[in-house]
Amino acid sequence: MNVAFGSRLRAVLVQRTQPMQRLLHTTNIAHVGRNKRKVNFKACAIKNRKEHAEIYDEQDRAYDIETVGDWEYDDHHTYGHMLLDNVRDVRKYVRLMKFEHPTLAQHAKPFRAPSSGHILRFERSVTMGDKTQAQDRKVVLHVQVAKLGLKGPELHKFLLLVGSRYSPETDELKMSEDREVTSLLNKKRLADTLNQLIAEAKKKDDMFSDVALDFTYRKYKHKMAFPEEWLPKNKAKAEN
């Protein structure tokens, strides 16, 4: 009984898959049917595309007449609108240069170097003409750890907290932030994070004095100074 059912199932599967196999193995140079007639699939595809295009054009024309009115298809294409947007952008900056830049002289102030109390240095990038760039909201913070006023166990705990963001060669802490939507919010987030790290380092509950600092992640290679006596001029002077 099972053998008969299996043979019947195979016969049904073969009968249903034969048309699909013939369809898959048929190419534009194959012969189809009893008359061995050659089928040009490329010409059929072109004809079908033309018919579909005519149908879509009629539908679009009917939709435009119903919604917009009698439209003569005299508008620019997509790239034309993109070119016009670029022209408008350039004209905007030309107007700024002509009318607003001359008035900036009355707001100018002399440059003053930052005082010793300004120990934080922030870096950010700005892309002119495009405010949607992701790298524009990224802010990088640089600060010398020696100027934070941490000493002894507090400094040890602070360096453990910051981890690989600290460079022992330059004694500089570098942190970056880009999770907020604007650079100003990222700058504030960096300042708040630094204050939290300093406050955590000053807590006396656990100073982690038994944990040693490990700077092997830096992979710093010391550069040997070239001996001056090996230089040709110095060598000649030494011989004289």
C-alpha cells in the first residue's frame, strides 16, 4: 500500500514539475513546440514594455487631469530640480557675502588667548552647505590630566576609570561623543561625563589601590636619538 502511494506521489510531482523545468531550460535560442519554432524573448520583452508604458501613461494622464488639470508635461525632470536647488544654495551664500558680511566688522572683537583656567579643549568638524552630515555632531575633548588637581590615590582611581582614553606619553585624556543630535549637546555630555569621572575618583569608599595600572595597550615605541658624533661634519671636527 505504501509503495503504491509513493509511486503515485512521484508521478504527480513529475507531472507538475515538467512544465517548470521546460520553462527554466528555455532560452532565446531554444526551439519550443512541435514545429520547432524559434522564440525571440527580447522582442517580446520590448513589446510588453511598450504596452505597459502606454497603459501607465494613460493612467498618469487621467490622474493629472483629475487632480492637477490640463498639464502639458513642461516641468523639469528630477536632475533639473536638483540643479536648481544647487543654484539656489549658491545664490543664498552670494547674498550673505554681499549684504551681511560687511556688517560683521562692527561685531568683531580682538583675539584673547585663553587663560590658565581654561583647561578643556573641544574639537568638532563643520561641513559647509550640508547640515545633515553625521560627523558634524561629533565632538572630541582633550584635557591634560595634571591640570585636573588629582593626586595620589585619586589620580590612580581616575586613570583606572578612563582606561585606554589616557595617553601616558603626553599625559592627555581624549574622549569623543556623537550620540546626541547636535554638537552642542555632545559637548555638554562630554563635560558632564568628565565631572562624573572626577567625582567618582574622589569617593573614598573604594580607591582600588590593589589594582595596578596597565599601559600595554598603547604599544609605545621609544625613539632613540641619533648620535651627533656620527654626523659627517662633527666627525670631521673631531678628527681635526
